[in-house]
Amino acid sequence: TTNFVIEGLKATIEGKEILKGINLEMKGGEIHAIMGPNGTGKSTLASALMGHPKYEVTDGSVTLDGEDVLDMAVDERARAGLFLAMQYPSEIAGVTNSDFLRSAINARRGEGNEISLIKFIRQMEGKMKELDMNPEFAHRYLNEGFSGGEKKRNEILQMMLLDPKIVVLDEIDSGLDIDALKIVANGVNAMKSEDRGFLIITHYQRLLNYITPDYVHVMMQGRIVKSGGPELAHRLEAEGYDWVKEELGITD
Ligand code: ADP
Ligand code: MG
Ligand code: MG
């Protein structure tokens, strides 16, 4: 089964250390949530996993099924089965959504194993229906003029078609109304499988009413400072983060 291990991960932005030693182990079939106050490095973690050039990893390791992720280029990470919604450019002039999706799928499948056009269209149309997306979306230029909710749905569509091993979703719930949130959550739940792990980064507990995590981690000041089950998310929702700070003697 899938095994994703982050050990002692440290990362800097413009010389400033943001991640101060992240440890996290995920297996296929598990849903992990990372919650935390704003500015604690949650998105930096997602970006470092993605290989964003702005973030310099200075220490630690990340492996997917024993393979060194940090050593891989961004496209190699995708091919290895890592899906990060943010890895996709926000807009690409002249490239339709369906062109983009098909080339992303083929990059993931590898040379000599490309998906046939008929099969691709059938899969794409099926998934778009599940996500209650307007069929004309396939032919629109990628993300051009997409509303916030449409972009999020499109990210879930990409995830469904790419069949990744590890899915990292950063604030997938931000800007979604309750109906769109349910559709996104259903998309994630439908993709749950024994060989796929999810890392769901969210500021709010709301999403976790629809996607039940197996583990909840609290991130503060560049570290995972507390881990628990779904009840931890409920307590954070009810009481905020101050009690965690007090418990750990964190001052800021
Ligand atoms: P979170 O996602 O938990 O809200 P971020 O990872 O976005 O936190 O940010 C963590 C810290 O890194 C913040 O102090 C933020 O100001 C800083 N930071 C994030 N991105 C950049 C950047 N591109 N340049 C400079 N500082 C950044
Ligand atoms: Mg933020
Ligand atoms: Mg963030």
C-alpha cells in the first residue's frame, strides 16, 4: 500500500525559515487533516511538497513508497502519483481544459501508455457529471474566467482523472458555498481507496463535517504541535487555538 513519509522537513522563503521540522506519516486509505491559524506555514508545506521554486527545502526528507520526492522535478512528482491542486498554473492562454487534462493524464500514465481519445472523453464526461459541472467547461480555456467555485471543482476533476496516490488539497473549501462544498466533499469521498492517502489542509472545521478525517494535526509556527482524531477538529472549532497554545506553552 501507499506510504508517504515526511521527516524533519525544514523550508525557507527568502531566507526566512517557515517550516521548522515537519514530521508526518500517511498510508493509503487514510485521510489526514492539517489545521492551524493563519500564517503558520500550511501552504508553505503544500508548496514545498509540490517543489515550488520559491521555497527552499533546507533539511529533512519526503518519500513516496520509498522514493525520494525532494529529488524529483515537479512533473516527476506528479508522475510518481503526488497530486497537489496548486501545481497547476492558474491560467494557460490558448489551452482548453480538456487538452490540459488529457496531457496531464498522459504525463501521469507515461509514454507508450497514453489514454485513447474516446476513453478520455468518456471518463471526463462521466466525472464532470458526478461533479455537476457544465459540459461546456471541457472546451473553455483553462481557468480563464472560472469562478472560485468552478476552479475548485475543476481541481477535483483533475484529481479524479489523474488517479493519484497522495492527494494534497490546500484550502479547497475556501470561497465555496455549501452546495459546492458538498460536491467537492463527495468527490473526495468517492475517491477514497486503500491505496490513496489524502492530506487536507484547512483553516476551518466546516469541510471536515463532510470529509471525516482519520487524523487531525494542528500546525503552529512551522511545526505539527498536536495530533488526534476527528474530535480534535471539533474542539478547535468550538474553542479556537488558544488552549493548544496554553497547553504547549506557546507565546506569540
Ligand atoms: P498558512 O498557509 O498557514 O496561512 P503560509 O504558509 O501561507 O501560512 O505562510 C507562512 C509564513 O510564510 C507567513 O509568515 C507568510 O507571511 C510567509 N510567506 C508565505 N509565502 C511567502 C512568500 N512568497 N514570500 C515571503 N513570505 C511568505
Ligand atoms: Mg494563509
Ligand atoms: Mg495557506
